[in-house]
Amino acid sequence: MSETKIMNEILLATSAAGHRLFRNNVGLGWVGRVTIHDHAHICMAHPRPLRAGLCAGSSDIIGWHSVTITPGMIGKRVAVFTALEVKTAKGRVSDLQQNFLNVVTLHGGCGIVARSIQDAERGIQEWQLISKDFPTNY
């Protein structure tokens, strides 16, 4: 199954479960005044780069899931930053991608490599179980 198909399935399933996650395209394009545009070429005057996405290495899917805070803030809900790096069964996570997931997790967010819907759902559930033990002084 392709990464795109896995990603679309994860987005649908997590949305149905109440999470708010979005596709995060990371890339570089060019903008400027188009001077020539035919079926094979585009020429621009005064081109400048346009970067899309959060940053190099940021995850394919980003957003939040909501949790209820206990004793001190009973009933309050907070958004937990969630980052899912989608890979096929044999896909490799780059060092930049793994670093992004590590930083998200270090700061209390939920950073997951997901190769299926089940990986995404399990990762979010596991985060909710272990997050109660996260340090709060970072």
C-alpha cells in the first residue's frame, strides 16, 4: 500500500475518533512574475523561493488530540500537539524526521511513526497512558 493511501486512511480514522490532524506538505516552490508559460516550460522574472510546511523533517500529518486534565484543572481540555510520520511497511524514517518526532515527544507532544491506522491509533493511546509520567520542568 502506498504512503498516500495509508495517510488518507489514517486521516479519516483519526478524524472519526475526534482528533484534528492535517496533511503537512513540506517542500520548495518558486514564485515570481510569469513571463513565458507553455506546455513544457515556465519562465519567471524576479523568482523567489517559497517554502511550504513547518520545517525540514516535520511530519506528514500534524495537528492535535484533546485530553482532559485531572485534579488541578478538572474538566479542562487541552490540545496535545500530534505528529505522525507515515511510512510504508519498508519505508525508512530519515534522521531529520526522527529528530522532529523526538523533539515533539520531549516537549510533551505525541510523535509517532505510523505504517497503518492501527499504528496511529495505538501510538495515540500509548501516549495517553505514559504521558502522566512526563516531567513538567523542561
